[in-house]
Amino acid sequence: MIKDEKMPLDFDECCNQMLEFGYEVSPSELHGLLSGVVCTGLKIRPDSIITLVLKHVDAETCSERNSETILAMYAFIEREMFSSDSSYTLFLPYDELDLSQRIRCLAAWCQGFLVGFGTASGQRKISNFSPETEEALKDIVNIANLSDDFSTEDDEANEGAYAELVEYLKVAVLLMSSELLAAIKRDD
């Protein structure tokens, strides 16, 4: 993988594209959804990826442009998640955006991840997770339910807490994907 490779669209472009086609989902939630699927190691056909996204956004059709973006995002997540340099990152708004909006996007990422992970792990018939994975999933549920009703008195501390949550999620997802891939190899 090329070290400086970036997501096919930047966050704002992706927001505009989703809104243009009437999808009321943030790019963070979409990235979380696809990350949840990839994390389980489930191999999924391109048409099934599009179908999953359409069901999630409650839409019947998808433009060619949106299909290309979704499939490019999925492929990018796969490359990042399984790269040897652990380059996986969450697709979140830029730091210049208001912290409360970034927290909402982080919660939406978690919600999407839980849907994708639950859907894919059900298809793979995974019923037992390690205590670490179970703990990480509980934490992701808690982060998905975060409120932006935090104190605005200490912006620096809030920014630090947000950064720690993002880093925690990155590490948790990489650890879960490693565990699930090892389980796949044992079962084969």
C-alpha cells in the first residue's frame, strides 16, 4: 500500500455527494458500516456491498457515482485495515469543525460500525467473541450513545478526550479484525 494514499473523496465532498442523492447518513456512519463488515473478514460481493448500504440509508437505488464512491471506500478500508503498517483510520470530519459536530460524527461512525459488524458476524455465524472483543463492542456501544452535552469550559481537555476516543476505536477495530482473521484461518 502507498503510504500517502488517501480516501477517494475528502469528507466534505463525500457529505455533499451523499446529500445530493438524498442519503441522510454521514460519511462517518457509512465508513463505520463498511468498517464493521470488513472487520469480520466476511468476503462480500460488490453488489452486496451496495445492497447493504442502500438498506442502511433506506434507499431503493444508487447512482453510478455513489456506487463507485461506496466501492472505493470499501476497498480503501480493506487495504488500510489489513496493511502491515496499521494505517487504518476512521473517516471523520476535519479538526477545524466544531467539536460537538465531530462528536456526533464519531457517534454515527460507531452506530454504523455496530450495524455492519452485527450484520457480517451474523452471516459468518460468529457467536463467541473473546472478552477483549466483547469489551470493545460494549465500549463502541457507549461511544455510539455519546452526547455532545459536555462542558465547554475546558476545550483543550475535550479535544484531548475526543482524540483519545478516536485512537482507542482505531486500535480496537484493528485488534478485533486480527482476532477474527485468526479465527477464520483456524476454521479453514
